[in-house]
Amino acid sequence: MKHIVPFLFPILIILFGLIIYKILGYEPNVYTILINIGLAYILSPKIKIIQKQNGEEEQIKWLFFKKVINKQI
């Protein structure tokens, strides 16, 4: 999971672009590109590094996922 997370943001941009341009039939312009990037940013996972007594821990948090995934570095 740790190796995939940095690539999710660009993959989501491409996926939303394909949906908006091919399926919905909109022309690429500034507004549709901003919508693509905004949706991808909101739906991509957020990564935080937190200091704990055991050492540093990486937290991965998704928008609609209630659990926080903790991993030790």
C-alpha cells in the first residue's frame, strides 16, 4: 500500500479526465481541468507522519474511510 499511495493522485486525475471528456462529452478547458484536479485531491489519501513513543508512525487517511491506517516507518 505504501508504494501505491504516491501514484494515486495522478491516476485519479487521469480517471476523472476520462470520465468527464469521454463519457460526459465535455471539451477540455480550464474549468474541467480544475474540476479533475480538485476531485482527485479530495479523494486521494492523505499521509501524515506522527511522533509516538515507539518512534515515527505514518498515518494514511481517506475521505470516506473511517479507520486510519497506521504504519511504523
